[in-house]
Amino acid sequence: MLPQHKLDRINELSKKSKTSGLSQDEAKEQQELRQEYLKVFRSTMRDTIEHVKVIDPNGDDVTPKKVVESQKKNRLQ
């Protein structure tokens, strides 16, 4: 998870861009913070998906093959 002060800064820059606009330095900072946020988000989402097991109402494991293969690969590492 991204530290709260970085999330606050992302929101602050977003609000400022909508009201008065950003300087070049602020726009660059905003882009860097957004990229960092997306990197953390994708990593967290990937980790969550790789630890999922899908069970249908009949109790059968219906986890997608791609996820099962990824889980097996991670266990071997």
C-alpha cells in the first residue's frame, strides 16, 4: 500500500489541476506518483488473484487454469 502522505499528495495535485492548473514540476510529480500508485495497485491485485480459489455452488473447484498454473509456478519458486 502506498503511504498515506503520498495518497494525500496525489489528491492535492489532482484538486489543484482542476482548479488553478499545475506547474511543469507539479505535473511531473503527479505523473510519477500516479505511476508508483499503479505499480503498487497492480502488484497487490496480482497477489490477491494468485491466492484465490474459486468454488462453485456444488463445491467443485472451478479456479481458472491460468490462475492455477500461476499458483503452481509460485509454489516452486
